[in-house]
Amino acid sequence: MSGIYIHIPFCKSKCLYCNFFSVTNMNNVEKYFDTLILEINQRRNELLSEKVKTIYIGGGTPSCVDIKYIEKICSELARHIDFNEIEEFTIECNPDDVNENYVPEIKRLGINRVSFGVQTFNDDVLKVMNRRHSSSQIRKAVELSKNAGIENISVDLIYGFPSIEWNNWKNDVEEFLKLDVDHLSSYCLQYEKGSRIWKNLESGKITPKSDEVCNEEYDYLTARMRESGYEHYEISNFARNGKYSQHNSAYWFGIKYFGYGAAAHSYDGESRYWNSSSLAGYFAQFKKQKFESEAEKLSDKDKFNEFIMLGLRTMWGVDENKLSLFPERFVKNFIREVEVKIKFGEIVKKNNSFVIPEDKMIISDKIISDLFVD
Ligand SMILES: C[S@@+](CC[C@H](N)C(=O)[O-])C[C@H]1O[C@@H](n2cnc3c(N)ncnc32)[C@H](O)[C@@H]1O
Ligand code: SF4
């Protein structure tokens, strides 16, 4: 079982906070998709005996390129994988790209899940963020998707953003709930080096929110989501009606994934490898007939630490029965440390799994790193 990720590194404009790999110059779109086709074809052997269950087209902004390019990618993939096996096929969309024609088109390609980058419902803050959509466009895009029969819809919101006052954050959560969709991903603003907001922070133009305020916003979100029937199934993710992101869950469970496109990462169960994160580098990489990439083979210790980290980020936790897959000295160390955490209420044991309780999720990074083996 495995998942496929396709990176589309184009955006119509760059948001204040974002440092994901994307360019605003669209001159290379044609060449990029030709290279993607070359890449999928050159790497076809990796998919030979794989049961691919999920496809995720992310970015950048996949919805800002002509649908004919997405169609080309689907046709190429269909030569190497069985589309009948695909359970979840997601595309990331910016609300302003979605219109009456767009949703039926993506549906025709087999896409059954849309993830909308909403960030906030406050029109003034959307402008500060340099987003291109308004709050009314968010509601319209969701409605169009539902009307076209897309039942699995996710929304991204950012909390801890300096211009979002307490009441605005409450309003963002309430407006999300009114959308009546099954999935939310909500991330605390990260000041990524290279983003414009990072430069503003460095030059003292903005004052970041304190950790206490960010934690209060997170606590408010988790409480309202729980009251409203959503499961907090991963630190930053909430789902209703069992609509967990199957694609991301595969990352959290250490399942194989194959990433195509500039800056995309792959994991074949033993090694992680990744493509060049510049367009020129990516084009050069696939000019040769033989696939080569930078790679890192995971040691037993890396695999163990990753298993602990990924499990503890989720409500399913670390399955005790799976610990025997790892060297005994790692397991002994883990059990010794986890017992201390249990005493302090930072870990609880549920059935056969070690889990971080929801009220301690906010300090999960610290809890998890304490449990790593060195
Ligand atoms: C890479 S973006 C792609 C989605 C799409 N292009 C959009 O913006 O609507 C995925 C999500 O990452 C989140 N994100 C990006 N930069 C972030 C940052 N610096 N801090 C927190 N969240 C961020 C946003 O919520 C965004 O929707
Ligand atoms: S948040 Fe989305 S639209 Fe904005 S720059 Fe990043 S990838 Fe592009």
C-alpha cells in the first residue's frame, strides 16, 4: 500500500507567511508538466507492484493551472497504477480559482476530495496576508463543491497570526463550523525564514503573538471542535464522520509514498529521497534518462524515533504490539521513559497504545523528543 504526491509549484501571488516552494512566474508551466510526465515515466518501476490508495496534488496552487495539465498527469499515472484502487484523490484549491466549471472537471478526473486554503474569514486580514480571495468566495467555493457532489472537503486555517484578534479567531472557528464540512487542518503561524512575514519580524515591523495567546487560541479551537462532533485525530487535524485524511495518515503510519515534481519527497520503506527544489535543478534532474536524487537511508534508530514521533502525533498513539519490530534496547529505553511521562499525565495508556492526552497536545513536541533514543 502506498500514496502518491504531486507538487505543483505555481502560485498567482505569494502570501505573506508562506515559504513553500512555489514561483509566481507562469512561463515554465508547460515545461514543468512535460518534465513531470518524464519523471513519472522514468520512475515507473517503483510503482510496479504497488497498491496505490491515495493521490494528493498539492503545492503551490494546483488550482491555478489549466485543468488540462492535471488531466495529463492523471493519464500518465493511469498507465502505471490502477485507478480503481484509489480511495482518496485530493487536490489543494485556492477558493478564488473555483467556479461552476472547475469542480465538475476535477470530479471527472476522479478527484473526490478538495482541500481549501482559507486561512481566515476576516477580509482585512486576508488582504494583510496577501490572499486573493474574500470570505464570500470561500463560502461560494465550498457550496459549488458540495453541489457538484464533492463530499470530502477540508479547510486550512491559520491561528497565532498577529493581526487576528481574539474575537476574530473565535469568529474564524464559528465561520468554519457554519461551512458544515468534515475536515479541518489548523496550523499555528510559523515564521519561516525567507517569507515576507519573517522579514517583517526581523525588522521589528510586527510583534509576534506570545506562546500563551497561541495556546489559548489552540485550546479554544480544540474545545469548539470537540463540542461540534469533530475528532481531534492529529495535532493539527480534525475530522467528522471518519473523514480522516487517508493520505496524511499514511505519512503518520510510516507507509510508503512517492512524490513527483520539484521539491517532492519520497519514502520507499527504507530510504527517503527527494527532488531538487529549484525549477532549473528539477528540469536538469530529468533530462538524464536515469532517475537520480538525493537520498538518506534511515538507520534503525531513525526508524524507531520516527515511529514514536508519528504515532504520538495522532489519537491512535504508539501501538505497544508494534514495538517488538525494533531492537530491544530502544524499546527498553522507551518503556522506562514513557512510565515517567504516564506518572506526570503526559501520556496515557489506551487499550494497547500510548497516547498523548488532548490537553497535553500543545506540548507534544517536548513530550515526543523526551522519548527519542539518542
Ligand atoms: C502549501 S499551502 C498550499 C495550499 C494553497 N496554495 C493555499 O494557499 O490555499 C498549504 C497550507 O499550509 C499552511 N501554511 C503555509 N505556510 C504556513 C505558515 N508559515 N505557517 C502556518 N501555516 C502555513 C496554510 O494553511 C496553507 O493552506
Ligand atoms: S499559501 Fe498557498 S497560495 Fe499562498 S504562497 Fe503558499 S502555496 Fe501559494
